[in-house]
Amino acid sequence: MDRFDRIYDLHKVLSVSRYPVSRKKLEVELQCSRATVKRIIDSMRLYLNAPIEYDQKLNGYYYDRQGGEMYELPGIWFNASELHALLSVQQLLTQVQPGLLEKQLSPLKQSISRLLNLHKEKGDELVQRIRILQVASRQTGEAFQTVAGATASRKRLQIHYYKRSSDESDERVLSPQRLVYYRDNWYLDAWCHLRKGLRTFALDNIQQARMLDKRAKDVDSDILSAHYSSAYGIFSGTATRTATLRFTAERARWVSKEQWHSEQQARWMDDGRYELRIPYQNPTELIMDILRHGGEVEVVSPPELRQAVQQQLQQALEHYS
């Protein structure tokens, strides 16, 4: 943790504390020594005009709020996740057309604007200088409200579902479990009564949806997590295989910083290459992500995945022959 992070964390601790905070607790929160806590406090007082006071009776530090206003750090002090959340919500709200929730959403829009403008003119400048881009997002269509309503009210759904892989449509009865927003698109995790198992459905492929009066089948949250989190990708299923990928030394500079899966295993090889082991079940999405690295990655195992990627590369090469 660097000096910037410790200043930010100290500010968060003092801002939310109703009573003076002991130096011992600050050492734990900031993950540093007693001397470092003292230096951080002295620096904030000296360079940032922080009104940090010490209460001898309660043996702790606190922000002096006699002026009535909460002290704020100068400059832009949002961390990455906070800034992404604020700008994402702001961007989504600007896309909402006037409707039933216009009055309810208006205070939320104003609150976000106030948060982004805590530092006066720098808030507006920040919004203009940062972009959040959506890539390959697809429209959910008219079925979204019906699907969301059935998911919330725990009712079954009857849908007409279009399968792009076969260019066909069929009818399903589903027990919706949860909505998932993944890579800029909406999906539904559901129990399919036709297939007698858990499946994932892209909402943009749902052509028609009707809520039924019958209660949805509930699947235990642990079972859902085991099914959808153990393998790679949105159409995961329970992991049954492990892919071993080896990236060139050059590409490893990027891939070594990426999290492909929560259960991934990685190691550096003696020649500078980077090996990544990923659990998977359905290879579709994994193959797509492998192909975007072109000749900078080799599929070592299993053989069927290696062959599938090889076939895709050969087909791509035929287009340029």
C-alpha cells in the first residue's frame, strides 16, 4: 500500500467514525507501523489542511467538525471502483427515456452529479475526460420487463427462444433464478423444464415471453454458484475439463495481469512464457477468447480443445487463401 492509498484510507476511517479512533486501530486499518501513522497524519495536517485533532481523554484521532461541514480531500480522490460505479450509473440514467420513474430517478441523477462535483470545477472536467465504452451490446427487446417481473415475483415463464447456432426457435417453460449482466449484455439463469436442468438464456434471443401463474422452481443458491461459477464463461455449467494455455513472453505482459477465472492457476516458464490453466465445460466462449490472441497463444491441452482452435484458425486462413 503506497502513501496515496494510506491517506485515502485514513480519510475514510475518520469520515465515518462517530468517536475518536485509536492509533492502534489506525495501524490495523492502514496496515502500517505506529511511526507511519504519525507521518501520514502530520502530512495531511501540513499539506492538505486536514483538521485532524487528538482527544487525550478518549485516546484517539478525529476530524474537527466545528465548522459544520465534513472535511473533503482536495483534488479527485475517488478510487477506481467508485469512479466506475458513478460514471456507469450516470451514463445509464442519461439513456433512460421519460416514463413512470422520471420523478423517482431525478433525485438520483442530482445526487450523482453532486458526488462528481464535490471538488467544484474538477467534477465536470472529470466527466468530460473519462469514457465508459460498451462493446458489442445487443438490445434486450420487449421481453425484459416480463422476464424481470417473473424473476422477482418467482413465477414461471413461457418463452419462444431463438437459437442462433441452429437458426431455429423453440418453446420453453422456465423457472427464472437470476438476471445476469455480463459483457454489456443481459442473460437469464433459469431451470429449464424441457431439459430438466439449469440453462442460461440471452435475453435478446427471447422473442416472446409470458408470465405463468405457476410458482417457479427454486434452486439452492449454493447449487447455482457451483453450476455457474466453477467453469469458464457465461454458459459455464459445472467444470469437467481444464484448459492449459501458453502465451508468448510478449503477450504475457498483458495476460499475467488478467483474471480469466476465479479458480485459474498460472505459472511463469523458464523461457519467459506464461502458462494459464482454466477450468471449463462449454468451450464456446473460451475458444473465442483464445482466438483473439492469435499466434501469441498455444493450446497445450486437452486435445479436443487444441483441435477445435486449430480448425477455427484453418477456416480463418482459408478466407485469405
